[in-house]
Amino acid sequence: MYGPTHGFGLLGGIWVGVTFWFAFAAAPFNPEFMADALSTSFTHYSRDPRRNNTVPGQFSEWLHGETLVNQGMMLSPWFPPRYLWAAVEGAAGLDMSSRKPNLTPRPAREWKWLGVRNLPLRGEHVSWFAVRLENLSVYASYPFDSVDEHCRYECDISSGMHVTGEEAVVIGLQRDGHIAILIGNTLDRTVTTALSFEHPQLDRLRKLRVYNSLRAEWVDLPDYRPEHLRIGYPIQVDRHGFCLLELSMEE
């Protein structure tokens, strides 16, 4: 018999984990449905926790079928892994269905960038990001066949990088003679931040080009010097936008 709480939520309650299955299934065909499902389900746990009996950042077990108030465990052991699975293998596009991992990110049309850092993968820790340039471009610290050779890097050096403020995130990838850095804005407004880091190759890498989604074109910076990144390089990033920096040796 239907009821909003009958049978531990099985006969009228809402089990949010089904939303994560839907998001994963929708990602290859309709990334917008995927993005909405992941966003709204996550947001509910942060919206009015006192009323909804939820904890921000934690997925509870099941919800009242009419009021959406949590009626189960405060922290389900099943739902957080499903959410990460839907995000990593759905939205971020990691494909583990064959012997060799592959990568096909599936950002929604309004997403200008997405990134994954420090993901354990077959004995390694892998990072990658996708950005909308003229086309969707993918940079990775793992030799995925689907990633262009010039966008393949050897390791993640993000831990040595710093951006000011809490709005921006940074991912840095390095191979001999090249560094690629993504700075992504997570807010719905333009922000100004500053990137600073130190690296053994920095003095060798005297050529810098920048793609800022605010301007939507590559710009070479002939006046760049390594000390600019040591002391803090100012960058403005538009709402939910990104700035991509590529450092290389002078030819």
C-alpha cells in the first residue's frame, strides 16, 4: 500500500541513489539531464538542514515521499560511492569497460570546464581536465588513447600550486619541458585570483600562452618571466569559467 514512509521508504519514499543511476545512464545521451540530476540531489542535503533533517555534504538513506525530509540513516554507506561513480565515470568520462582505461568527458553544454584530481587508477594517481576551447579539449596525466598526444602529461603537480580565495581551483600537469595549468571558477560571478608556485623546471620554461574563457582566444605573453609565477600571477576568470596556462621552453 502506497504511503510516503511505508516499508522503510520502499512503498512511497524517495531513494536518492536511483537519481545517481539515472545520472550515469543519461550522461552519454543527455549531459544536461545528468548535470541537473547530480546538482539537485546534492543541493537538497545542504538546503535547510534543520527542516529536512540532513547534513550538508552527506547523503542520507531515504526521504519522505512528500516532504523530502530524511527518514533514514544520516550517512548512508551506499549513496556517496554511487554519487562519485556517477560523477567520475558518468560526467568526467572515465571508461573502465575494457582492459585499458579510456576517457570521454561529457560536460553539460553550459559547463565550460570540469576536472578530476588525484584519482587512484591501477596503482597510479591520475588527474585530468576538460575545457571548451574551439572544441572540447582534454588534458591528462595518463596516456589515455582518446587524449591527443600533445595533451598527455606525466604527473600532477597541483599540490605545489596556490590560488588566492576560495572560489578558484587549480590543476597542474607536467611533463619534461611543458606544464599545463587549469584555474577554474566555481562561482556564478567573475572572480580575480592570483596563481603562485615554484617548480624545478620553472626557469627553463620561459614561453607562456594563456586561454581565458572570458576572452575566448589564445594569447602569447612575450613579457612573461618565471618570477611572475613565483610572486603571484593575477588572473580574472568569468562566471563558471576557466583560465588555461601552457608553459614551455623557448624555441
